Amino acid sequence: MTFMEKMGLIHGYFLGIFTALISLLRSSRMFHPRGIVFGAQVDSHILPHEALVRFSSAWWKNKEWPDALGIAIRFYEGNKEQDLLFASFSSPLLLLISPLITNHKDYFGNAYYGVGLFERDGRIVKYQLRPRRTDRIQGSRKQRLEHDYLTREAILELLEEDQVSKRVEIIAVLRLIEKSEIDQEALRFSAFKNDLGIIPRGYLQYLRVGAYKLGQWARPKSSKS
């Protein structure tokens, strides 16, 4: 762990006091309180062939008002799990204006970013998620997503960018295949759930540790509770 990662870890627990308070008051996540989860097939030579994909807005529980959007993915194989978290803005500096630069009416109308650095196979990389569809319909954000899923057109491309060579390649293609009624609170997504060797790196990533832990501690253990 580098010095900056240690500082991020410490600062994250101070931030976690705030996230815990908001989570307690909302009885849900501070950010991304409600979502829709799908099971997905994964075409990849690096990652497992099954995943859960959660679509959510950052702030509003039920309203489709201007907001940042997020996609959380859990790849799994046996007892091994790897989470990757994405947002509709590329830098923390854009957080405050993210509702203004996000197409909040359509999950598949945005690119999504890992917003931080990762290490895989000894290389420092960044990740981007690029939705792909051939047909566009009118309707609410949820209706559009349901249409894409039902027509088997909901496809996500996972891109990896090497931070030295700047080479970008598609390392996985995900296709949504079934809607899941899984208990979303019990999922507990975390950037540090990394059994498959994609390791978060840098101050920003370690800032999440305390913020996530205290926020998860303060909210319900299950959406059924």
C-alpha cells in the first residue's frame, strides 16, 4: 500500500461518518439507493462467463430527475467474486455537475467509467463500460431498459486501457439474459471484492473503504427487513 493509499484509507473513515448518517436516515445506500438487477452472460477470455449487473441512479429513489447513473457488475465463478463499479462521469472533479452531463433518461445513452485506477497482471489500467444497442424506443428509463432486455439487445462492452501503452481493448462483452429479484441490500457491492485479481489502486479507491464499510453498517442488512 502506497502512502497516498494509506491517506485515502484514513480519510475514507472520516467520510464514512457522513455516509453512515445519510444511509441511516434513508434506510438505504447514500448513493444508488434503488436499482434493477439482471443476470448476464459474459463473453471473455479473462473473466468468468456469468455476472450480475445492477443499474441505478445515484440519488433519487423513484424519480427520473437529472442525476448521475451507475452500473455495478459482479462477476462470479464458484466461490470467487469480482466487483467492478461504474458511473456516468469520468472524473471525481465532475461529480457536482454529473447530473447535467448525464443522459438520465436512458441507461444505455451514456458511457460509464471506473473512476479510478486498477492493477491487473502487474499493469496499471482503467476501465470503461460502453453500452451497445441497435434500437431506440420512447418511454421511461426503466421501460427502455426492459425493452432492451426483452429483445436481447442489452449489451455492455467492458474496455480496459493500459496506462503505460494507452492501448485499449475490449476484454468482455456482457449480454443481459434474465431479470433478477435478488435481495439488493444483501449484494453489498465493493470495489475491493477482487477474488479474480483486479485490484483497486490509488488514493481515490482507498477512500471508498471506510465510506463503504460505515455506510453498509448503517443501512438495513436486507431489503426485506
